[in-house]
Amino acid sequence: MEINSQYKLLIVDDVAENVELLVESLEPCNYNIFQCSSGEECLELAAKISPHIILLDVSMKGIDGFETCRRLKKNKETSHIPIIFISGRTDGADLTEGFSSGGADFVNKPFVIEEVILRLNRQLEIQNLFQANINLIDKLERQNQQLIQSEKMASVGQLVAGVAHEINNPTNFVSNNLEGIERENKKLLEILEEIVPRGNSESDRFYGVIDPRFITIQEMIDGATEGTGRISRIVKSLSDFSRHEEELPSKTNINEIIKSTVQILKFNLDSVDFSMQLSEAHEFLGFPAKLSQVIMNLLTNAIYAAKEKTTETPKVQIKSYENAENIFVEIYDNGNGISKELRAKVFDPFFTTKPTGVGTGLGLSISYSIIHDQHGGDLSFVSDSQGTVFTIRIPRNKNI
Ligand SMILES: Nc1ncnc2c1ncn2[C@@H]1O[C@H](COP(=O)(O)OP(=O)(O)OP(=O)(O)O)[C@@H](O)[C@H]1O
Ligand SMILES: [Mg+2]
């Protein structure tokens, strides 16, 4: 009877002797037994301890067993718990009311303990099968989401890789030509200096006019070179992002991923008060492109939330740090936060509060599965009306 020790059983009866007798008789079964003596208490306790099964007396003072059952079934947190009524009167009308209130079975009073145990175990078995089914459906749904996402990312990735390539070529023309202009400019000055040697009053006047021009041209060349450098960095970030998904994990540096993702989002981040604080982070085995996707999702959500609150300057921060076991990334925004009612839903696929066309509602569900399923970590958040912090935790695998 060992197996029963894992099951929480709640016994509800307003006659103390009945409860005692049941507790005593069920002792050898090793259930984890809880007890209370009214329907009202049962509602409260069931929501708190989430029992696997409830043995519920029908006639009690206050709300009776049938009404208690109806209320348990109405509450999302307790509706799945199988309920077995214990009743002294089980005529046809009682049975009908009991089953239609959501009860799973009846035990007659005075009870035969072997029968109670059989009925309890049968309901627990049914419940287990039911749960196994739900788990299977969940798993299928998650796999389906991942499939959709990986197809979506593959086509976005190809497009981005193509665009990056197209931009790369002309950028190279520009930067090569800029180097040429810089060389020619220097040569031109040397030629001039040969023709008009420096060091006399006439040539001083001449170079007084010429030198500032050469300096201005050099400054323009520097400015343009800075610009092409920036384009190259963006293109590199884009191609890192679109890199085809590795089948195997590779050495991953979280700070590099954060920096390249921030580069891609630079335009959006410029519209908020953004700060980045990266502490030393050791490399680990991971999937860089997928992690970049997670950080991009979280930053995009944070920017959106911060900008939605119009009463304060929108603020977004990203931080990385580590301890001996884990690497952490925190993304903070000073938006309105996620309301209590929505907190349980935000990781659900397709859950979004954004207008149609703005959000698909897939961001967090995919991010969660990337962190949880592919990196063995956690994605969690704390949120109130002052803002939200999402935290990524990834275990450091030290064998690299
Ligand atoms: N930082 C945040 N502050 C407030 N609400 C948030 C925050 N992050 C997520 N949410 C809420 O969670 C919902 C789901 O987020 P998720 O990233 O999964 O989808 P989305 O951003 O709506 O769409 P998508 O990411 O597909 O563009 C959002 O619509 C929003 O209501
Ligand atoms: Mg999102």
C-alpha cells in the first residue's frame, strides 16, 4: 500500500467520530490525510492544499456536501479533484443530485472500509489516466509550436541572410574607396609640399588656407568610415542572428549575444532610456541563435511595455551576471507590469494583449521552451505596477 503515501486525501465530515473512524481505518493505506468539519472549511482547505481526492459527507451543518461539491467544481483550482460522497441516505434522488453536482462516486454509511479503499483507488487511477492524457496533449502542443516556430525562423533567417549579403557588397565598395580617398588625399598634400615647400612667409600664408581644407576632408573621411563600420557591425549581427540553427550546441558567450541583439534593436532602444550592465560571463554550451531570439523577444516586450506607460520616461535595462552554478540575464522595464489575472497566461502560446498584427503571442512561449527545454534553465518574472523584470537562468556546464 506504499504507493498511497503520495496521495493527499481530504476527509470532510461534521461528526468528529466519523472522521476519526475513517482516519483510523485508512491508516494502513498511508494516505497523506487532511481533515475538516464543514463545507466552508473544505472549500478553503482544498484550494490551499490541492488534495488528490476528497471524501465528502453529504448532510452537514452550513452548506451541505452537494453544494460544497458544486462550488468545488466551479473553482478552476479545485474543479479537477474527484469527490466521493459519504452518505447515509442514497435513494435515487440523492444519487442524481450527487452525480449532477459533479461527484464521482458514493460510499454508504455505515461504510465497509475495504469498499472505501477500492472506490478511492479507482478514482485515483481514473484521475491519473486523465492527467497522463493532458500531459500528452500538452507535449504535442509544445512540439507543434516549436515546429511552427522553427519553420518561421528558417524563412525569416533566409531572408535576413540574403539582405545582409546584399548590403555587405556595396558597403565594401564604399569602405574600400574611402581608404583610397584617404591615401590620395595624403599623397596630394605631399605633392603640394614638394612644389611649395613649407617654411617661408609666403608658403605659410598658402598653407594657412590649404591645411584647414585638408583637415576638413580627413574629418569627413573619418565620419564616413565610422558609418561604414557601423553598417558592417549591423550586418554581422544580422547574419549572426539568421545563422542556421545548429543541431548541436556550441560554445556560447551570453554577453556577445546580448551585444549583437542590442545592435539589431538599436533603433528601437534609442527611443527609450536604455542601459546595459554586463558582468563577466563564462562560456557554456548552448544555442546562440536561439538565445538571441529569446533576448530579442524579451527586449521587444520590455520596450513596448515601457513606452505604453505615458507617465514616465520609458526605461529598459539589461544585466548579466553569474554564480558558480548559473548564468543570469535580467531584463527590466518600468512599464505598467503584468496584472495578476494575466500572470498565469503570458507564457501560453498565442496569448497576447497587443493589437492584431502587432503581436502573435508566441514570443514568451517560444522563449520559455528555448530556455527550459533546450538549455535546462528557467525563464521567470516578477511584476507589479511599477514595472517588470524577466530573469533568464541558464545552468553553466563546466565541461568546456
Ligand atoms: N515586460 C512586459 N510588461 C508587461 N506585459 C508584458 C511584458 N512582457 C510580456 N507581457 C504580456 O505578455 C503577453 C505575451 O507576450 P509574448 O511575448 O508572448 O507575445 P506578444 O509580445 O504579445 O507577441 P509577439 O512576441 O509574438 O510579438 C503580451 O501581449 C503582454 O500582455
Ligand atoms: Mg513578445
